Amino acid sequence: MIPRLADNGGFHGPSIDEFFPGELFNIFGLTVHRITLVQAISTLAIILILVLGTRRMKIIPGRFQSVVEMGLGFVRTNVAHDLLGRKDGDRFLPILTTIFFMVLFFNITGIIPFLNIAGSSVAAVPLTLAVVSYVTFIYAGIRRNGWRFFKNSLFPQGVPGFALPIVAIIELVSTFILRPVTLMLRLLMNMIVGHMLLVLCFSATWFFFFTAGGGWAALGVGTLAFGGAFTVFEILVAVLQAYVFTVLTAVYIQLAVAEEH
């Protein structure tokens, strides 16, 4: 995004209205934006990497196979098995692995040149993942405890009878309403804010170097340095958000399959 001049000739920072790129083309009545293209590229990249990395696995792996095995092993050992145990961990491993790599790849496009926008920075992606996590949580609870799952969740043991209605309302809101909402908003807001910070730093750098010129170029060096630092930070956030989303999904499943709540 190249900044435009304000009415007084000064720097005009990017606004939230300028966040979404315009239409690229229309195919069969479907409008394709740059972010749609980024999402498609991310999905193809996930499929190719996982298929190629696991298609002809060797006892002594090469570098590519080692990297893929490291990613898969990380989700299996540090998320699925640690939080759910071996049996339940293996049962829910496919969905946890899918969530982790989808969030990771969709996030990381925000710092890749010529893509420069996270595929998860529109509400549809975090919302879809949150719904998948929520449905899996409900399914796991009903599968393990039957319809007692809702009773155990809304009416915990040991609560005095006079407090049960209040506790039930709190549990209903926190467990069955706020969980998917917070999952969605956490991921969405992190990606939007990260993108806006990068755009602000690099558009300001462009302005100071090529529009203001002169001594203002020194400020361009500073905004460029901040942009580089925020880029590294955004990589950390992309990985961390993928991990957090996957861990929270596993935690919700673990709470659902527990015998008592």
C-alpha cells in the first residue's frame, strides 16, 4: 500500500477502510480479491508440503521430511498427547493438526513479499475455525458422557442449590457462547493489528524516502527499522497464534471428555 498525501501535503496513514484490497477478477460470478488468492495459495501450499513430505517417507529422513515430521510431531506430542493423553490425542490428532497448519500458513502470508496480507485477517476464516473447534468440543462431550455432558457443564457438583441458577447462566455464557467468540476475535484482531502496524511503518518509510525527501529520510531509516522489527515480531505472533488456537481447542476437548466438570 503506497500512502497518499493528505490535503495539507503531509503523510496520510492507512485507515481500516483501506485494509481490504480491491477486486482482482470475477469468475463464474465469484468475486476474487487478493486475500482470496492468498487463502487459495496458502491452502495449496499446506497440501503440497504435507503430501510431498509424507508420500515417500524414509527411515533416515532427508531435510524436507525432517521438517515436516518435526511439525507433525510437535502437534502430536506437545498438544494432543500432553493435553488429551495418547488415546484421545490420537483420535483428535487429525483435526488438531489441520487447525495448527491452517492457522500457521494463513497467518504467515502477512509477511511474505507480494502477498503481504494474512489469510486469517478476515472474519470468515477465524469464525470457521472457531465453529469447527466448538462443534468438536460439543461432539467430544456428547460422545464421552452422552447428554449428561450439558448437565455436568451447566451444573457443576458441589455448588449449593441456591447458587445453581446463577452458576448455570455463567457457565452457559462462558462455555457455550464466549468460547467460540473469543477464539475468533483473538486470532482476527492479532492479524489485523499486525498487518496495520506493518503497513503503517513501511508506508511511512516510502513517504519519508520518496515524497518528503531531504532530512526526512533519516526518519525513514527509523520507520524502516521499526518495520523490520515488527516483521520479526509478526512471525512470532503467527506461530504463537497457531499454537494458542490449537492448544485451546485441545483444552476444550479435554474438558469435554472429562467425566465430571
